[in-house]
Amino acid sequence: MPTARRRRRLPDEVRTAVVRAVLCLAFTLVGIVLAALSSYADSWLMTPALMAMGLGVFGTMWCLLEILISRQVAAQRVRAPNSASPMGGSRTPAGPPQYRQPPQSQPQSRSQPQPQPRPRVPQPPPQAQPPYTQPPYAQPPQRPGTPPPYPGGPGPRQAGATTR
């Protein structure tokens, strides 16, 4: 008994475009039926039904073009260089980051053992900085012979005092 070939699953963007096209087609068919019935009944609904039908035809054509374009994009992604699986070029595989070791700049002699390179450890992401706050008010240095300022009172410049 021959086994049936399994069809590949459509990419997500193609499937969403197909669903939109089916919805637009259904909207267009409802507009066509409504326009036909309202024309038989000489109803005022004929004008809105014809407008809905026209918009539905335009939307259906738009959705069909979107299906064609998204299929082409998905096919190009599958045929991308170095792609081993369908949709292989769309995302990088999840896993630990791969680091390349820098090349040795000076050749070492064979008598010296080469040190093993230390593995690079990924650094944690930087912490969010707190919003800027003003530092507490710092009192200017006091001159000898002047009284210390009291909180809430005028400073020497606001009181009209002269400074040297």
C-alpha cells in the first residue's frame, strides 16, 4: 500500500495572508448576494451593497497579491545559502553565543608550551541607571568672622550683604 507524501506546513506569513484572503472573499460574496437581492426588490440597499462589493473585490485582489508575494519571500528564504531546513534563514538557532578566538600575533617557538585560551564569559547586561537627582545642597565654605547661615533664611547675597 503506497504511503501518502506529507505536505510541508505553510510558513506563518503565508497562512495569515490566506486567512485574510478567505475573509475578504467571504465579504465580497455577501456583498454580491446582497446587491442581487436588493436589485430584485428595488431596495435602497442596492447602493451600499454595490459599494461593499467593489471594496470586497479590491480587497480580495490585494490579498491574493499578498499571498503571491509572501510565498515568494518564503521560497527565497528556504533557498537561502547555508539553509539546512525550511525557513532556515529566518532565525538563528537558540543557544549559547559562539566566540571566535583572536589570532595569535607573534608565532611562538615549539619548545614553549602554548597557553590554553581562557573561555570568555558573557557579561551581565548593565543595570538601569536611576533617574538624575540633585545632590544635597552643599554649604559654601565659611569665611572667618562670618556667622553661619541658618536654614530657610536669606543667604549673604540675598540679604544685600557685600562679598569680597
